[in-house]
Amino acid sequence: MFGERAAYHVGAYDMWYEYVLLYLQGESSRANERLNQLEEEVRLLWANMRKTNFELHHLESKAQDAENNMNLVASRVETMAAIVTEQWIQIRQLEQALHNAEVQALTVKRLPTRCKFLKVVYDFFGPLWSFPC
């Protein structure tokens, strides 16, 4: 009886160990499957990060090119502004010279009419005579 009972207990323990072993193998299998999924996810994340880094580098390069272009355009604008300022000064000087010439022309035109005698001569002979007063 003792032997049967011992054999029964050994058999029960064997079944229990088998059950535990199968359970652990199942858990191990699920853990391996999860590990494989996580490894695949890490590979995908690394690939995505490389792609993002490439795009970032490309955008930084474009931004640098745009900044260089903007600096060039700004330099040209400053040069053009200096030229426009200089030309504006020249235009103002020409306007002043024109005004002075017009004033002198009016003064010369009025000269013969200041003196009564010269006015009579001017009216009689016309613009052929020019007498300063």
C-alpha cells in the first residue's frame, strides 16, 4: 500500500511537473513572441528615426540655403537703397538748379521792363535789344 501510495504521489508530482513545465513553456513561448514583436518595433522605430534625421538634415540644408539667399537679397536691397538715396540727392540738386535757372530767366526777362526808357526801346525794337539795368 505504501508503494502504491508513493507511486501515486510520484505520478501526481510528475503530472504536476509536466503541467508546470508545459505552462512555463507556453509562457516562455509567449514571452519570446512578445520579445520578437518588441524587437521588430525597435527596428521600425530605428528606421523611422533614420528617415526623420535625413529629412531634418535636408530641411536644415534648405533653411541654410534660404538664409544665404535672404542675406544676398538683403545686401542687394541695401546697395539699391544707397543708390536710390544718392540719385534722390542728385534729383533734388537738379530741381534746385532748374529753379535757380527759371528764377534767373524771369529776372533777365524782366530787366528791360524796369527802366521806362528801355521798355519803350524794347517794345519798339523787340527782343533784339538786351539792356542790363
